[in-house]
Amino acid sequence: LLDREKGCAYTMQSSVPFSFTLDDHNCVLDIGAHIGVFSRYALEMGCNHVISYEPEPSNFELLTYNLGTIDSLTDAPHPTIELHRAAVAQGNAASGTLVRARNQNNGRLNTWRHSLSEHSQYVDRSTKLPSDTQKGLLERFDVQCVPFFSEDGRQGALVPGVTFVKLDNEGSEIDILLSPKASERSSWLDITQLVVEWSFTKERRVDVFHQMIQNLREAGFEVFYEGMGSWWDG
């Protein structure tokens, strides 16, 4: 994702009609910040205001640590960093249930596929699992939820001044991008660039993917994407 020689997921160069990088963005919103790789990258690229959301406690602890050592990054003015231990989702629910991802078969911790229960592909198991390190019953716990767009007078994660959004919140981005507000230019405030992972493991219907693209185009975005499965409809 962050290969400087080959390019990365957060820049577009010659493969599309226009190019963009983080160079021209002062305020960045990182949804699904994990342990802070993208947030650190944004700071290194000169962004002076980074807003990061991550609901999983151990990831959030590492996120806090990794963004707490920013003085060595640049000689630029000291940036402002906002860290929020909360999930970002569509709607106005104040809380939700986060499901921890099951470990891999080799016992390696799976730290990147935690999701709200409505988007989790993991289920409880009563049979013996491939690895003794895997628990049959999934871990679930309550987390604070924040809407992406402001809802019914409640401030959303997207605030004025943000111009670049990285949206990767394990399925919740599907609900956000399919919502009526996603098709309205006014909902996006000052956003000029959006990078999003669409989770086909959670929503495989290609017509739904096309509806998401249509929403973004109606909001004034130009949309480019890569990756097609054998089921692709052409």
C-alpha cells in the first residue's frame, strides 16, 4: 500500500485521466485507522491535521503509540492529531457490537478484520477448530459508534475542512456509500478525494457495487477502481 517506488493506494498517477497525492491536503480523515500506518503516512506527507477513528482497543493502543512519536517525521509545523476510539457507521446509533476476527489457522493474530456484528463474516463454532489458539466462541464487546455524515443534529466523523478521506471500516463503508446522503454533493462538505476499500467478501452483488459508484458520481466524484473477480459482470 505504501511502496514509494511503485506508487501506493493513496495516490493516482498516469493510469487515470488525472493524478492526486496527499501533498495538497492539509486535513485528512482516517476511518478504520488500525495501528496508524495511513495516519503516519499522511503526517509524513505534510498533512497538519489528521483525524483517526479505530474502535478495537488493542489496535487503538498501538495507534496512540505510533502517532505519539511524530516529532521525528518532519521539520514542518507540529501537526494536530485527533484520535477517536469509536466505530464509524451509517445511521445515528450511539453504540454497536464489535466482533473480533478469529485468528488464522497458524495461530497468527488476526487484527485487521474486526467489524461491527452486522458485517462480520465470522460465526460461533461448536466443532473443533483447526488451531488450538482459535476460540470457538467469538469475542464481542460494545463500542461507541459515530455516524459518518452528520445525522439529526449529531456531529458526524466527516467535519468541515477535511479534504481527503480514507474509508476502510470492514463493511460499514457499504452502508455509508449506499445511503441517500452519499449521492448528495452537500453531504461531502469539503472532500475532494476519497479512497475506499469495497468489501466484496461482505457484499458480493455487483449491481450493489454499481449503485455505490452511481451514488458517488451523482455527488460529483469521478470514480476509478481496480480488481475484478471471475464472477464480474463486465
